[in-house]
Amino acid sequence: PELVTNYLKAILKNEKDITNVIFNTQTLSKAIFPRLSAQLNIQPTNDIVKIVDENSFIKPMFAGNILSKVEYSPSHSGLKILTFRTGNFPLSESEQVTEINLNEQSNIASLPDSASISADTPFNKFVKVELPQDTGRPDLSQAKVIVTGGRGLKTKENFEKLITPLADSFANVAKYNNTKASIGATRAVVDLGFVNNSLQIGQTGKIVQPELYVACGVSGAIQHLAGMKGSKVVVGINKEEGQPLEQVSDYTLIGDVDTVLPELTAKV
Ligand SMILES: Cc1cc2nc3c(=O)[nH]c(=O)nc-3n(C[C@H](O)[C@H](O)[C@H](O)COP(=O)(O)OP(=O)(O)OC[C@H]3O[C@@H](n4cnc5c(N)ncnc54)[C@H](O)[C@@H]3O)c2cc1C
């Protein structure tokens, strides 16, 4: 993030005509934009879910419990730094994804030479990059299907034994492009060490908006809902009735994960 922040700063220093710096809401933008905004002394607007007009935006606050409207005053003529929750802006049928080559198609007069930008700051020293292991599954933020396990799975072994095969079984489903589902987790199971924290979904984890979200042994604490309630279809599997997850679920299956998940895996 320090490197990209310094790179963006170098571009903005040369290009006074740029009015908006935009990015999708994701871990990287959460790391870069506060740094960039603080260094440029600009108030960013993060996690926009709706554009009202070029100066007003709607964004969630307090773990998604309220939506707030942020308005730039009409006299604001400076730079805006904005991040968008991309799942709220689906492509229309007529739109196509176009790849652009920044070096050839940018209207930025001259991009700074990246080799000349350092990741060091007065407070940080760049040590090394460690990329997460390739899981062979779509990234959580892009996934069409997510299978999430919670404390109801009880042990790390049970999590792997029950959640992984169910997630894999979606490779048989044409509707979801014959792709394995991504695996998600609640903070409870991350804290218990069942999975790496890169899989955590929620207020302090990732925000996801898949077409199908299957939550197994998950109570639906407000901090978890903040990360997944934008999912199109939510299925909850829980042995108890009346769990908070039901408020956002389209389907609730009451049963023990130990028996329900193998049956479901076989059916998918
Ligand atoms: C500041 C803050 C930030 C947080 N951020 C996050 C976050 O980003 N993401 C997050 O997830 N949490 C977050 N939390 C934690 C959150 O409050 C909950 O503690 C957590 O989400 C609970 O996880 P869980 O649903 O797995 O566990 P529990 O709440 O313990 O729920 C377990 C569920 O499993 C069911 N169950 C038990 N056994 C079985 C069985 N055999 N078969 C079927 N069902 C069974 C139970 O009925 C229960 O509903 C945060 C908390 C705080 C204070």
C-alpha cells in the first residue's frame, strides 16, 4: 500500500486536471486510500452503494445499519477520493468489460516511472511481499457462491471435512459456471484457528455479495451480517430456530451440520 500510495501521489502531483480517484472497496483500497487521503488532506468517501449525482453519494454506516447521504458542497472543486461497493453496480446487458492498457490508452500525460517510487515512508520500511496461497477458488469478493462455516462446526477437522466438500461440489453446477465455491468463515472460527483470517467475512473482514451464500453453523451476529447481507440468496443451516441470521435468510434449514452437510453435498 505504501508503494501504490506514493505512486498515486506522484501522478496527482503532475496531473492537476484529475477530479476523481476511484477504486472498488476491498482490502487494498482500505489500506491505500486512508494513507493517500491523509497525505493530501482530503476527506475520502468510502464504500459508496449509490450515486445520487456527481456530488452526492449514499454509503452505509454503523455496520450497515443506516445509510447516509454524503454531499460535497457545490463549491467543492477539488479532488474526490471515492471507493465503491461494486456488487451494487451490476453491468447492464449492453455493457461490456473492456480491458485498457494504461500505458497506451491513458490520457495522463506521463505516468511516473514506477522504479523511481519507493515504498518507504518516514514511519515504515518495506521488508518483503508475501502473497496468499492460491486456493484454486474464486476470490471471495468475486465469488458467485460462498460456503461459510461458523462455530457450529466445532473443530478445525470438522470444518475441513464438511465445508470443503460442499464448496467443491458447486463445480457440478452449471448455473454457477461449474466453479468451486469460495470458503468463508466467521470471526469466531478464525479466532479458534480453524482457518486463515483472509477468509473472515464481516465488519472486520471481507464484504461479499455472491449470488448464493450458504452459512453453516453461523448465528448471524450483526458484525457478520455487515459483511454478507448484500448476498442475493442466503441459506442458513442451524440446529436452533430463531437465530439472527434468519432475518436476512431466504431459506433456513434446521438441522445438525454433521448430518445435513454430507446430505447436501451429495445432492449438489
Ligand atoms: C468489533 C467486533 C468486530 C467483529 N467483526 C466480526 C466479523 O468481521 N465477522 C464475524 O463473523 N464476526 C465478527 N465479530 C464477532 C461476532 O460478534 C460473533 O461473535 C461471531 O460472528 C460469531 O460467530 P459464529 O456465528 O461462528 O459463532 P456463534 O455465534 O457461537 O454461533 C454458532 C452457531 O452455530 C449453531 N450450531 C451449533 N452447533 C451446531 C450444529 N451441530 N449444527 C448446526 N448449527 C450449530 C448455533 O446454534 C449458533 O447459531 C466481531 C465482534 C466485534 C466485537
